[in-house]
Amino acid sequence: MHVSIAGGVDGAWTIARRLRCTAIQIFLKNNRQWSARPYRQEEIAGFHSGRYCPVIAHACYLINLAAPQAVVRERSVCALIDEVQRAALLDVPVIVVHPGAHLGAGEREGLRTCAGSLDEVLGATRDRPVRLALEMTAGQGSALGYRVEHLEELYQRVRWPRRLAVCLDTCHLFAAGYDLRETRRYDELVAELERRVGIEQVVAWHLNDSRGALGSRVDRHAHIGSGELGRAGFRLVVNDARWAGVPMVLETPKGPDLRADRRNLSVIRRLWKRV
Ligand SMILES: [Zn+2]
Ligand SMILES: [Zn+2]
């Protein structure tokens, strides 16, 4: 489950335990601001002592590594470098990041810009044991990363591909046109991932239902089982032994309390047991 860090990163574990999470995702700082105060010493210590299951991070939403405007791109690179430093302080091994949006510059140009930005971030953080997991997107607007080929190209272009990884999101894949409900189409997707980047590169899954239809390229998450994917859309993914040990986290809509999270988790847990 993606859990809140409101009040400090160490607080994430309190929520995780209440939800009985077996893997969590956090933001490393407020995700709608460019910069944030450094962690307090006791916050870091509390994060380490509370830790009991795998944890990954999601990068700030403002970051656009493919931005055609130099100012935005440079700001994005600096922000992501800061996030890698924060992840290293917390021993968080993976930051999920979107390849970015080309905003009219075209996909080829956008991928080239993104690869350059990734190189800058990886080059500036060479001693940090943190991987950047490129998330496959729904392809909304001019978002890159909605085809496996896009990830393949980024792997080929960057200087340190070993510090890249892949994050798959059920909602995004479905909206991008990959049908996870049918065994044949699902197997084709996995085979394509294996051929173009290697399935061992997949270090995280996001489990979200989709409000948008198959191939709609609309990125809107729904509660598990109540969107276009439906329960059938999760059965293959959560029971596939090839993802054993890969953290799966939900980014479903949240309510004022933990009730919605509990309900979504219980739907997934039931699917998981019933093969
Ligand atoms: Zn996601
Ligand atoms: Zn999304």
C-alpha cells in the first residue's frame, strides 16, 4: 500500500502495521513541492527502527525528466538527485519515477531528453545504492513510457542501465492497451518485457483498477474490482510466480480514514488465495 508520510517518514510504519501491509511505498517528501526540509535525525532513526517489510519510494509528481524547457528539466534533475540522497539515508533501494512528458516536442526527442536527465541524476549519485524504476504509464497527454519499447530505448541510451529498473502499474498498462484480463494477452506482455528489458528488471508493481477503458490512455485509478479491469484483471498478476518477492503496492483512492485501504487490500488478498 502507498502510505502517507504526513508528520514524518517514520510515521509510515505505524499506518503500515495497522493495515498489515507486507510491502509499502512512500513519498520521500511532500510530493507537490519542489523542495523540503532535511530529515530530522530522530526521524531517520525512527524509520530504521520501525521497518519490518520491503519499502519503495515514489518520486515527486512535479518532476518531468523529459521537459523540453531547460528550466523545468534542470529543476527536475536537481529534485530527483535530492530524492536519491534521501532514499540512501533511509536505505530505500528503489525510487519509482515516470519517464516524463514531452509536451509537444515529440516522443523521440522526449525519450532522448529523458535519457540525458537520467544520466545526470545517476552520474551525480554514483555511490548511492538506489535504483530508478521507470514506471510504465497510461500515456495520457504527452506522457512517455506507455509502450515497452520506450523503456527499452531508455535502457539502451543511458550510461548506467544497471541502476535502472521497471515498475508496472495495472491501471496504466490497461489504459495503455495491454489487456491483463486475458491469459494470452497477459503472456504476450510478459514475453515482450522479457525480450526488450528482461523481467528481472521489474522491481515493483502498482495494483490499481482503472476508470478508463482498455486503450483509453486515461490515467484514473479506481478501487480494486470496481473499475474496468475488475477482479479478473488482477488474478493473473497477483498469482504469477514470476513476481514472487516483487513488492506490490496499491495506489487506490483514499478516504478520510483507512477504511478504503482496508477494503481494497482485502479484495486483493482474497484473489491471491483463490487460484
Ligand atoms: Zn503507479
Ligand atoms: Zn496513475
